[in-house]
Amino acid sequence: MLFALGDTPVERLTDFDTYYATVPPVAACIVLYLLALAAMAATVAMTGWRWAAVADRPWLRRCLRTLTASAVCELAFCAARLAAVAARWPGANWDALSTKAAPPSPSPLPPPSGWRFPPADRA
């Protein structure tokens, strides 16, 4: 709904969030999306860390720790993107945080790598 209310005539593949951070409905949509993504990542990180501590199987501990590491990378991604968006509001240009520090591919450690450990350990 917020996205539809905003005016986004130019397609921006790498810096969409910072380019449209000053368009109020689109900025609200971007911030809500990043906050929801950060909340999910924080939940996965905390849950994965807690369960890794009590897991009785080594492969399960590795899987949970890998998922936790991926979620922490996702949190860093969200923090960098939020900082870049918030910097645009007073007129600063921190686009490098959005395009270089937190590129569109958010995590160097994809979550599926954590899901691959159980089958690999049993083979």
C-alpha cells in the first residue's frame, strides 16, 4: 500500500532504498521492510544460538550455528541499509553503506548452507 502511494518512476536496482528515501510513502515502506527483516534475523539468531547450545548432535549444532551466523550477517545488512536511508533525510549521502557495505545480496553466508549440513554429515 505504501509503495503504491509513492512515485517511483525510475528503476533503481542497486540503490533503490537510498534513491527514494526522501519520498515519504516509499521511505516508510523501505523502513518498515528493513525493520521487519531485522526483527526476523534477530529472532533467528537468538533462537539458533540458544538451540545450538542444547543440541545433542554435532551436525545439528553446526547447522544452527551456521544459520545464526547468516542471521547476524542479515542484521548487519539491515543496520547498514537503515543508516544509509536515515542519512538521506537530513541530506547526507551515505550511499556507499547501501551499495558497497550492504550490497543487494545481503549475506555472504546463505542460510541454505546451514540446511545442507545434516544430509552431508549422515552420508
